[in-house]
Amino acid sequence: HIEVKEHNEVEEEDEEEDDDEEEESEESEDGESEGSEDEDEKTSDEREAESQAVGKQSVDRKPSKEISSDSECDSDDDRTKEDILYDKAKRRIEKRRIENNKNVNTEKLRAPVICVLGHVDTGKTKILDKLRHTHVQDGEAGGITQQIGATNVPLEAINEQAKMVKNFDRENVKIPGMLIIDTPGHESFSNLRNRGSSLCDIAILVVDIMHGLEPQTIESINLLKSKKCPFIVALNKIDRLYDWKKSPDTDVATTLKKQKKNTKDEFEERAKAIIVEFAQQGLNAALFYENKDPRTFVSLVPTSAHTGDGMGSLIALLVDLTQTMLNKRLAQCEELRAQVMEVKALPGMGTTIDVILINGRLKEGDTIIVPGVEGPIVTQIRGLLLPPPMKELRVKNQYEKHKEVIAAQGVKILGKDLEKTLAGLPLLVAHKEDEIPVLKDELIHELKQTLNAIKLEEKGVYVQASTLGSLEALLEFLKTSEVPYAGINIGPVHKKDVMKASVMLEHDPQYAVILAFDVRIERDAQEMADSLGVRIFSAEIIYHLFDAFTKYRQDYKKQKQEEFKHIAVFPCKMKILPQFIFNSRDPIVMGVVVEAGQVKQGTLMCVPSKNISRQSIDALKNWFRDEMQKSDWQLIVELKKVFEII
């Protein structure tokens, strides 16, 4: 009771400083100076919830330096003990990590994590569907993969898929299986791919043999080069070669030899062209059966996701390369490395998180710390669910429950309070209770680094997405499309988000918009938006969201052009040609030379200076900028002096 009382006194004394900190955090999150106004508009319930949250954080760890002089003497020893315990736990975690990284078992390998990258519609998901004999893409929005999914391919399936390959040594396969991540196929999803690549041991780059290297393929190559990630190329869609005869149960090199001459000639011609394109990207490439140096040359495997040709050779090559080139990287290590990929509510189970476990192990009952929208979440693992082998983690399956899971696996975790988990950041495990504050600080630091890297504008739209990865992807897309953004958030659209977006009604009403990507919109938030005049655009595909916003912007601009057309005066400097005055009375008909600016229908020939004002120039800037040339603006600078406009 005494401790609580002291804490309350401290909390009251520091109330102003706490308020300042809350305002600062809101400002950094929204990129706007109006954070203090939002603070004033909060309801009493929100204030109460915040004060409880502040209290809870203080109880978790009390190294508060802003304690008043009256209570400083009483709590100084306690704070010192807290700091000592914190540092002790930090040292223990660091020591354990060093020891775990030293004690690696190169004899026992973990499953390699494999990413699938490539341009839109090259057949990435189809290749995986062929491997699993499923149809995930049918359930995707627009046939485009929206979240990162994981598929576990066990050793038996590898042996079965590669049985037709001549040089495949089934007896000496050391890896227990493969974990394949299906990477989203948008050009705008580079950040999600970025997260995918950081998890990845080796990648499959899918190239359409009919189209060669496309913009997104080149982007993926640069990403792999920057991450120093080894990869092999699936030359997909060979079934589209003229007169191709399929033979999925035969080694693809043998299948190629059996093709007719014109088919073989077309294949060789297209393959050579793609090898030249790789050379232009600074990479040596060769067909896998001709590649004598896989460390220097990228291997190209002809495949067809449609017929199944080459799938066995692709799997066999992956096994061979991972075991020979990546055996140190794949050595089993007890140091936990796991990433939260998706947050999902399942009927009868509550909210679950999909996690890619790359290193170490997870056990039922482990205390885990996961990133959350309102700060790190501490909870216990109530259940570890694995989909049956060859099924993807995203697709609804009958899950199998496990007491312990060893890397590398895609695992679904059951636990309390997971609703506000943030996808795209690491999951950490606390071995002892005193390690929780240290690990929470680690996650806070990582999230701060990520969000601080996002530069907000003073005027712009408000962006909301379901995960950190999809938020970054949408922001990247908006940046390249030159759409400014002034506020960001992750998770469902609430009333507070509408309030923040409504600030733009005062500054620039065209940006009083929320772009909600793959998130739920609360009913009260929609009602508030309707009453305030804030537009909410929602979609499951980035392109649909962008198209809706672009149409709104064009309509808004047309409306404003109509509204200001009588005010906007386009600058013009003309010289009358005396020899070409055809009619000097109404209507005047004469020839002129346009010396500067532009003449439009409706331009006044003689403009009294009192009608030309700053408002006319502002109307041009805001709503007719597209119709103005650089020389027109230079003329405006000259005419401002003539008409004495400030």
C-alpha cells in the first residue's frame, strides 16, 4: 500500500512532464504540430486509460529520474536496485547470445528459409501451388499475394519431387526440409520483400522466359545483391515455347533434348537473351546443367508451373546448393531468431500470430515479448500450432498442436492479449522475469528506428495499414506517385485517426483523407468522418486504393478550377501588329505577337490593375499549375512589379 501511495504522489508531481512526453510522441507519430490540440480534445475515459498505462509502465520498471526532491531520498535505494537488476539482466542476455552463437552444430542443419521473388504474373505463387498441389492464389485479392505466407516442405516431399533427377543423391540429404516464403508480387511491396529477404537464406527468382528481365525482376536482383543473398533463377513458362511437349516425370535437361528442333532453337535463343540481360546487371548466369561454378555463375532452371516440368530439378538444385554453400549458415543454433509475420483472429481460438522461426526453439509456456501498436506486449505461449506439411501458414487448415517447435518453421502462436500485435518485427523470449524490461526496450528501440525513418510532410493524407510492412510498402508507393502523407498509423481506423486526419480540413481540405489499406473501419469512426467531411478510402490492393484517391483528387481539382476560373488570370504579354488590324470597332479583329506567357480564350485584352491581385496568382498556383510553363511564372514575377502586387 505504501509503495502505491508513493507512486501516486510521484505521478501527480510529474503529471505535467508526462503530458509533455505524450504530446511529443503524438507529434512524432502524426508529423504535425497540432499534437497538443489533440491532447486537449481527448475524452476523460482516454485520459484515465492513459494515466493507468503510465502507472503500469512505472510499476514495471521505476528508473524515473524526474522524481521530486521530497520523495527522492525514500526511493533512491530502490531505483538503484532496479538499475542494477536491469543491467544484470542485460549482461546475462548478451552473454547467453554470445555463447549460443559460439555453440553451433554444423553436423545438424536446420531447414533453409527460401524466398520466392519476381515480377508480377511471372508465376511465383503458381510454382508454389505446383509444389504443394494447392491453389492459394485463388483466394488472393486480385491474384496478387498480399501478405508473406510460409510453406513447410518436409524431406519426404523433397525426395518425392526430385526422384526423377539423375544426379540427386537422396541418401545424403542433410537438411530436414525447407521453409518457403511466398513473397508478395507488387512493385510497391519492396519493403515487405525487404523484410522477406532479411529472413531468407537462399532465393528463387522467377523470370518469365517469354518476357525476360522486367522492372520488378531487376528491383529484386538489386535487393538480393544488397542483402548478399544467393539465388537461383526459375526460367518459368517454358510450356509457352512453340510446340512444347510436356514431361513432368523426367529430368528437365532430358525433356529439353527430346523437344523438336524448332522448340529447342527457340529455347536456346530466349535463354541466351536472358543470360545477356543478367550480364547487363553485372551477373554471370548459365543454365544449371552447364554451370560448373555455381558460386560465381547464377544457375538458370527451366520450369513450367503449369505442367510441372523442371520442378524436380529446381528442388534438387536448392538442396545441393544449401548443403554445400550454406552449411555454416544453416548450422543449428539455440539463439532465437523469429519474426512476427501476420496477426489473425481464428474462430474458437481468439487472436493468433503467425511467426517465422528461423533459429532456436519455442516452447509452450514460454514468456514472449512481441511488438504492439501501443508498446511491447508480454504474454505466455498457450499453444504452438503447425499446419500439416505442404500446407501454407496463411490458409485455413486443421492445425496440429505441438509442445515445442524447432527452427526453421512457420508457426501459429496462441496467447492472451495478442490483438494489437504489430507484424513485421522480431519476437523475443524472456528466460527470467527480470529480462522482460530489457527485451521490451529492445523492441521499442527497433520500432522507433523504423518509424523515425518515415519522413512526414506538413500537408498530406493520413495513411493506415494492417502491418508495418504493408504500411512501408504503401508509403513507398505514395512517395513515387508524389502523394504527400502527414500522418500514419497501424491497425483498424478509430475515431482518434479521423480526428487527426480532420486537421487537414483547416490546412488543405484536399488532403482530409484517410487511405485505409487492408484494415477494418470502426462504425463510429466512419460516422465521425461523414459528419466532419473526412473521406475514407479502403481497399485490399494498393493499386485500387491509389486509383480511388487519384479519381477523388481529379474531381476535387476540377471543382476548384470551376470555382476559381473567374479569378485566375493567365499571364500574357502581347504586341499588336498595326498592319493586321482588320476591325477596330466591336468586335476587334487584329493580329498580335505573343511575346511572353499564353493567350487563352477569355483572356482580357486590357486589364485594369485593380482587378489583378495576389488572389489571382494563388488561384493559378493551387488549381492551374499543370497549365503553366516555367516562362509563365517568370512573366508573373515581372508583372507583379508592374501591378505592384506583394
